[in-house]
Amino acid sequence: MNNSVFTYSICGDRSLRMAAGRHSGRQGGKGVIESWDGMGGNGGSLTRGRKFGSEELQLMLLALLKEQASHGYELIKALETRSNGFYTPSPGMVYPALTYLEELDYATVEAHGNRKRYHLAEPGRLYLDANRERIELLFAKLKHAARKMAWIKEALTDEAASEPGGVGASGWLSEFVEARRALKMALYRHSDASTDEQRRIAAILQRAASEILGADAAPSSDS
């Protein structure tokens, strides 16, 4: 299987822009879409969608099969649920990935009526063990995406996420969201920084990452 990527849509471009228009003027004159969480990009990146590589999809599918044997449709729904609707891979990507995993002997298949049920095989389990950190990061990204979706829904309906100190279904404090946004904007404004300035900023970010992760944890180089 090649390393082609698939793109998933968060929600319709038209509905997002209409919602942004209804709520323009809030948060210092910015629409909700333009200031939604400070780390997920702006409205443009929302409507463009994001990408996972085929190998990443395979890892996520194997991790789900480790939890329980499943049909392809159930795996699609599981990823959709974990990301709160942010990410729903198409059958055209999932089923070829499952076939490839079967060819590698990472998964086995049993007939279940007119459908196929996939099981994790021992070579697949070993592959998961060898890629534990990558899988943890992938599912952390899905969880983060799920919170983003919850935050957007709250913001567009004037719920707690938009109030100072408010915490809604996303679990994110408004000041936490604003601090992340401020960091992103600061980095944008220093994108043409000199070499010495880049070193200074990198040192600040490394210290901050170490404090967030804890004294004994090293920040991941995977973004």
C-alpha cells in the first residue's frame, strides 16, 4: 500500500461560515471560527481538513482491533466517536487498509453473515507493541480533536466555553484556550526571526514543554 493520505472534513464549509457570521463581534471582534482554540488553526484550516498517513490509519485500526474484533463499519464509527465527529475515514480508505493488514498477517478475518469481522493476529499485536508511543500520540490527537469539536459547538451556541472561567463539555477553560491562541500568534509574528532569536524562542518553548509534561518527561518531537 502506498503512503497516500486521506482528508477528512470537520463539517460543511457553508455552515461554518454562517455560524461564524452569526457570532462575529465576539472575543474582541473576531468570529468564533477565526479564534476557535488557538492551536488548531484558523477558519481556513478548518475547512481544508487535516491528514493522516496510511500507516497511521493502519496503526489506529490495529489498536481498535486489540480492544475487540470488529466489522469495518464499526471501526469507522469508533474513530468518528472518539473524535466527536471530527474524523470519519471513508470506507474507500478503511477497507483497503484492512485488506493490507490481512496480507501482512497482522489481522485475520472471519465471515460474519454477509460481512467480514476482523481480529487482531499475534504479528499485529507485536507490531502494536513496537509502536506503542506512536499509537498513544495518535489517539491523543483524536481526543484533542474531540475536545475541539465540543469547544466549537459550545462557542457557536453561547455556552460556557465563551465565558471567563467557563468550562463546558470540552473541559477547556476560556483562559486556557486564549493562552494557547496567544502563543500561536506570537510564533506567527516571529516566523522571520533571526537565528539567535529562534534559539531564544526554542529554549523558552522547551522549558515550557518540560514544565507542562513534568520534570521526568521529555517532549515528543512528533507534531
